[in-house]
Amino acid sequence: MSLNVTWAKILGIVLVLVGLLGFFTDGPVLSMFDTSTTHNWVHVLSGAIALWAGFMAGGSASKKYNTIFGIVYLLVAILGFANITAVTDLLMLNSADNWLHLVIGIVTTAIGLWA
């Protein structure tokens, strides 16, 4: 099993669980990550696509998912750090979210491009 497939599976499981947890948590998830209904749905949907890529589609789809979604998470981090209100208000991003999205974006893009 390739690193792209494994990472897509792990990321998919985590994103779906965190997204679902956000629907049932009153306040920040894990006491630090702000969420909104939109933010939760983004996690559930991007996690579901990761699960599909990792479990159903295989290596090339996982590589494509990791590359594309890694770049998307990087862009979300950059927009969050730049405090672009259209994004930060819609997704209810805070500093912890921005740093987490940056790390996920870097790791996921690197795996997608080079693994």
C-alpha cells in the first residue's frame, strides 16, 4: 500500500470524525478549533472524498486527492492568516485552525507530489 493511499485513509477518517464531532460540540472542538456548520460540512465532505480515494479508487486517485486538497488547505490557511473575512467568517476560522490547516496542507501536498 502506498503512502498516498495510507495518508488519504487516515486523513479521511480524521476529517469525517472531526466534522461530525463539530455538529455535536457546543463551543470549540477540542477546546481550541472554532467551527461552524459550513466548516463541519467541509471537513465531512473532504474527508469522504479522501476515504473514497483511499479505500475505493486506489493509488492515482489518492495521489491526486492529496495534491489537490493539500493545496486547497494551504490556500485556506493563507486566507485565514490574511484574515480575509469572507473566508474566516464563513468557516469561523481562528489562529489554531489556520496553523492546523497550514500543517495539513504542507504534509498532504508533499505526500501528493513526492510520495
